[in-house]
Amino acid sequence: MNSTTPASDVAALMTEMGRAARIASAHMAKASAAKKNKALKVLAALLRSHVDALKPANELDLARARHAGMAAPLVDRLRLDQKTLETCAQGCEQLAAMGDVIGEISGMIQQPSGIRVGQMRVPIGVFGMVFESRPNVTIEAASLAIKSGNACILRGGSEAIESNRALAALVQQALTAADLPPDAVQLVATTDRAAVGALITMPAFVDVVIPRGGKGLIERISSEAKVPVIKHLDGNCHTFVDDSADMAMAVRLADNAKTQKYSPCNATESLLVTVAAAPDFLPAIAAIYAEKGVEMRCCPQALKWVSGAAGAVVTAAVDEDWYAEYLAPIISIKVVADVDAAIAHINTYSSHHTDAIVTSNHVHAQRFLREVDSASVMVNTSTRFADGFEYGLGAEIGISTDKFHARGPVGVLGLTSLKYVVLGQGEIRA
Amino acid sequence: MNSTTPASDVAALMTEMGRAARIASAHMAKASAAKKNKALKVLAALLRSHVDALKPANELDLARARHAGMAAPLVDRLRLDQKTLETCAQGCEQLAAMGDVIGEISGMIQQPSGIRVGQMRVPIGVFGMVFESRPNVTIEAASLAIKSGNACILRGGSEAIESNRALAALVQQALTAADLPPDAVQLVATTDRAAVGALITMPAFVDVVIPRGGKGLIERISSEAKVPVIKHLDGNCHTFVDDSADMAMAVRLADNAKTQKYSPCNATESLLVTVAAAPDFLPAIAAIYAEKGVEMRCCPQALKWVSGAAGAVVTAAVDEDWYAEYLAPIISIKVVADVDAAIAHINTYSSHHTDAIVTSNHVHAQRFLREVDSASVMVNTSTRFADGFEYGLGAEIGISTDKFHARGPVGVLGLTSLKYVVLGQGEIRA
């Protein structure tokens, strides 16, 4: 199928995939941990043994991308080499090594009537995933679906379609080897855009959709979806240096949070510092930023303290800078009165992704944690740690900037739900 | 304002309410347990001291309802008498007596990098509630909002508008007395229907909408909302009697689950019984149903065993009966081969609300709990127990038949979210 396929055919195809996913999800939900882990281990082995076999399919995508004039760094993201596949295989093995949370029962407490009431963790059912470029997302999503006992329908970008197809075939081979339904992980084979429209509007078959890609993709899917969306919008993250901060630590953290890597969503984009801490802190961090070529967009007070750094690129910040997610060697810097002003600033301008305080003051630390309304709130560490692997989730299907259902890095737990379990000995309602 | 208000005025009003709610929610989120509990206790006292003062407003609603020819049982649901208000007051006091879950930190575990990662329970933010008839829902929603640290915007039905206004004024008085923002609980003063349309399409100001009313209302809101909806659709609940069931218990439970009250969503609407259990069980329960005037709609096999009951109203079930939520003295009855057939039937026809097994077989009980895909799964007790109060939630804002976010009875916990808390000692990402 291609972009000339009649819309009705795409709708029929998606309905068929949805129905198959729903049936497979019932099998996955009751599958034993042993079977699910076997599928993950077989998949890891297949990825390692197919490094060469995957090359022709991947080469088709790479050639098409080059032919279309795609920039070299973007072409690189499409590449499935030995290293990428080994990382995918290790991810599968890590998930296989984790305990199985499906069926876990918690909070079983006896009520006055005599019944005992608790909750059981169960899979959500079927998730849809819409993603761009990197084909290894196919393996990440598939492995999380398997571990969490869900079925999934994956829709990768047309730029990686050949690679995705080849990887999805390995996933289905692994499922079959573990006596699990291959339809538990289905890839949408058509590159027709109408398939996305269908995938996100089938509440009978799809319980949640997870878009992974640019902001445009995520906004479009959020506004058109008829099922819940786990969405990840901006990462405008803050590091706030409090009066009582250990200055060496503050400099180390502000450096790492901004410069360890510029492109991730958890990189710090805005630095806040109290009036009292500014004279010690700002010249020290400015020297580092200047050396690393990080442009500093400053409030008038901050300008005074950073301008002395040799080679510094310093400009006056405008209001948009406080909202900006640069994903580049640029940072906004603002001097604030105190922790109250810092919290107020963050709750106004932050994208509610990840924000950190550097402080030795216990009360300020507790207030920051409680009052900053972001998915991850941190004390004395780098915002760059906001990540499913660093949080011990085993794997991450995305980072949610929503408050509903899952917030922050989403791993296996974010793909589950809790149902009530009630155990009686014949009690009746009076 | 009334139904002739220009749409733009309603939109402006709702935007203003949304903005005020968002500001109030930030104060509520950091409010101490003491303040929130004080507001609840003051509200309880106000409800008791205003039994007479509330009468004129309530009488306006009652008179209008009678004038409009509303049926007497429906008019009764609008009544705010001493008993109704005392129940509301006790509900507020029960919530005040409960521990405060906001700020609770769980799962704080050290990761290999040295950071400790856990989760903190925080309010969702702002919820909207759209409800019909009973004005006491205003107090239930308001008290849950206060305890959970959320702000809310309430839109009751036009039939109870005077009562709702009077109750909302008491709530705002209680908030003020506890030094909390009165805008934390706002009632939409206009009966213009456009207000609902605005309320459910303001993601900037409203984090989740909870409709409470007929299926039509819930379906309409679900399809039009641009924010997540906690929805409660049908309650087609099953009681399944297994081979090994204690027959006296099975009869007692099947009786209670169906006949203790016919109208609630957690009443059993369909009875399943194994071939082996049918000869003992069905004649016994049929005698009770026949005596209580419960019509039995049976599969051919069940027909044989129930028809002997004196005075029984027995008919042959058609396929729609297995899907039906009667909310009336009618029950469908089907004989199934075994626990596998029962689970398959339930997962096909149930509305995923509440389903119970009566059994002495441990393996069957475990399989039923794990494999039946419903919000509440029960062993050896009455489906009528599926209720926030019976589950120990303190209060209930609704019952969710969704899997996303909250499932089953929704109390304070269902109005909260978990954010990540990360504690470091200066760790940086390598």
C-alpha cells in the first residue's frame, strides 16, 4: 500500500489490525512471566544474529534518505549498525531480568464489612505508538509491550519503513518462539498518513496513543486523538542556585546540566540564582560557559556578573527567552530574590518537565520539591538525570509532561493500570 | 445569565473561572493538612446550621420541578432535608479525619549513579465536574477537591441551580474561614449549555473532567472533550457460580447482588452457573427471584432449571440480554461449561465494571481475578460492594470504567498524580 491507497482500504486495514491487537492483548495479559521473558531473550539473540541480515533493508532507507538530501546527522539516526543493535539487545535482556509487576497485588486491607479490598496491577491493553526516524524505537516499544503484557500497534516514519519492517519481523519471530501471539506487536506496513488518523481514533481497539517525535507531531496527534495520549511536549528545564548552595557543587551541576549534551529534553535551558549567591556563582559558571561557547541571555542583574568572562557571548534576555527550549549551546540566566521568586518563576515559565534546586537549606529543598509543579523535581543533582534508565525503570517509552495517568519517564509501570480485587467469605451488602 | 446570553460572554465567563481556578489550585496544592481539614469541619458545621436557611432556595427548585411535571421520585432527589445535609456533613468530617496523602513520598530507592529516586503524590490541579439533579453532589465534589488539594469548577443541572448556588456559597465561606482561596470551588452560575462546552475544552485551565449522570451526558462529554475524562458508562455486572461453590453462599450472594437494590450500577445483571452447579443452584435462586418478582431471561439450559419455581416470570434470553444493564427486577441467566467459558463470556459481554466468582477452588479464584478484565473483580462476595465507601476510600466522586489513570471507584487518590522526586549530593551525568 502507498499514498494512493483509497482511504476506505486504510481504514479497513487499521480496523483489522486493531481487532487482532485486542485479541492478542487478552493472551498477553495472562501470559506468564517466563513466556514474556523468553520472548525478550530470543529477541535479543535474534538482533545479535541478524546484524548482517538487517543491512540490506536498512541500506534501502539510508540510500533513500541520502537521495532525498537528508542532512548527515539525521541519516545517521536511521542507521542500524552493530552498536545500535547491541544496545537494543541489552535493553531486551535488562527487561527480561526485571521482576514482573503484572498481577502484583497491593494494599489488601479488610474493611468493616469483612471484605478485603486491594488492587492488582494489570496491562492497559493495547497501545498505539507513532514515531519518527530512529528504527530502534521499534525494538524499545516492542520490548516494553512484551514485558508489560500489552499489545501494541507501531507506526514508524516512512523514512525508516524498510528497517522497521525487518525489525518487526524479528519481534514476531521471537513472540512465536515463546508461544505468544505474534499480533501482540504489529507494525503498520503502509506509509499512508491516513493510517495515523485511524490509529488514534479507534477507542474500541486502542487504549492509549504515545507519539514520539517533534512538537508538531505531538500537538497534531493530541488535538485529533479520540483516545488518551501520553504526550511529551517541551523540556524547558531550570537549575536554581540558592543562597546556601555549595558553590563548587552548583558550578559543577550547572555545567553538567547545560553542556553535557545540548539536544536532550532534560538539559537545563534556564539558570536561576539568588541575589546573594550571584557574585560567587555567576562569574565562575560564566567562565565555563564562555570557554564552551555557550551563549548567555541574561537579565540586567545577571549581565553584570557574567560579562567579565573572557570570550563570553552575552546578550540581554527578552521575555521569550524564559519560555525557550533551546536544545542548543544557549542558556538564559536570571537573578531572583529568593526561593519564593525562583519557585514562582519556574511555575510560570517552566514546561513542567524537570527542575532542580541546588541548596543546603532543608526547608527550601522541601518547599521546592512540594511546590514546583513539574514531572521531575530535584535537589542537588543534574536535570540530565531525568530519564527512565537513570530512574531505574529499565526502559522508557517516553517522558510524559502530562499530569494524568503517567508523569515523567514512562516505563513498564506507565503501561499498566490498577484494578480492584475484592476477597470475601460470603459477605452481603446490608 | 440565562440561555439567551451571547456565546462570547459565556466563553469569557468560563475563561475567567478557569484562570481563577488555576491560581487557586496552586494555593491548594501547597496548603497544609490542617487548613484543608479545618475547611471540611467548618463546612460540616455550616451544613448543619443551615438546614432551615437552605430551605427557600431548595424550595424554588422543588416548586419548579413539580410545575414542570417531574415525577415524584426525581423531585425527591432534589430535596435537601435535614437527613441529606447530615449525611453530607458526616462525609466532610470523615474526609477531615483521614490522613493527608498529598506530599506522600514512596519508593525512594538509590540508583547506581548515587541519586535517590522516588515519587511524590500531588494534586491533579483543576477538575471540572458536570452533574445532574442531586444537589448534594456539590458537597461531595467540593469536599473531595478540598481534601485532595485540587481546585474544581462545578456545573450542576439547571433543575437544582438554586440549591447548588446556596450550597456553593457555604463551601466558599468554609474555605475563607480556613484561610484557603474561595475560588478553589466555583459553581458555574449560568444554566447556559454553552458553559459545559467551554468547561470541557479548556486544557489550559482544566486538567480532567468528570461527568456524573446519564449515559447520554457521559457519551456526549467524552466525544466533545479536549481534556481527559474520567467516565463511568454501563454497569453490566456478573455473578458466576462455579462447580465448587458453597451453594448456600452462592444463593445468598446471587440474591443480594441482584435484589438488595435494583437501580445501582453495581447490581448484578447477569448470572452464570456451571453445568454441574446448575441443578442445585438454579432452582433455589429461582424460587427467591420468583418470590421477589424478578424476571429471569434464560439460555435454553437454564430455562429447564428455573421454570419450576412457583410464580416465576421466565423468558428465553436473546443476545441483547447478555449485554443489558437492566437497573430493574430483571436478570439474565446462562449455564456455562466451566470457569473458562465464564471468563470468556464475561470478557465479551461485561461492561468491565464489576464481576464476581463464587467458588471454593483456589486456582479458579486466582484465574478469575487475573483474567477478568473489569475494574473490580471479586471472589465470594456481592457485586453490590463495588463502592468508594465500602472500599474505604472515604468518599467517591464517581466510578471509572476506563483503564487509563483511575479504574473503579474514584476517591481522593484518583484526583492525584505522582511526580518524580530526585535527591542527590552533587552527582552529574557522565
